[in-house]
Amino acid sequence: MDMPKGPGLLLAGLAIAASGCARPPSDVVTRVEAACTLATARVTAARGLPLGHVASCDPVGAEDSPAGYHVLGLRAVCDQDLCGSTLMRWFAVETATGTVFECDMAEWRLGPEVTGAE
């Protein structure tokens, strides 16, 4: 039974990102959902957090993102009755390589690459 290309690529990207090994194939990050999955895996691995620490991903629209990148904010789980901001940080995922960068939204520029160790 053939698995649809989208979910198969997403699973492959997540496995690669979690392992900290080679970059995923470039077509893994053509969709913002794949960029969110990849950024979540890379950031939680770098910070030594479980994947479930990230509750949601807030993508910036393609029209407002730099060409060749998906810009998104990762939000943590809130386990309190009242939470302030749960924003972990803004990140940019390069569509051609799958590289995840911190993103400085105030200056609108890329920060350091998110690697397996921080």
C-alpha cells in the first residue's frame, strides 16, 4: 500500500530533524505545516525538551515572510490557570535546505542556526 507523499515526507522530516543528522529533502519544507513540524523537532531537541512542550505553531503569512523561508512562532504549553505569553521564540525555516534559524522579528533578520546543541 502506497503512503501519500505529503505525510510520508513529513514523517521523514521529523525523524531526520529529531536525530540531528542530515538535512531533510528540500520538498519537505514547501508547506508551512512541514516547517512547523521541523522547527518543533529541531528546537525541542536543541533545548532538551519533549516534543509535547510545543503546543502550537503560529506561521507568518507567505506574503509577509522573506522569500525562501517560512517564519513561525512556537508556543509552549500553558499548564497554569492564567498564563502570559507562551511564545518560545520566532523561527525561520529555509525552504531549500530545511535549516532552522532563530528569527529577530524586531530587526526582521535571521539569527543563529538552531542545531542539536544550544
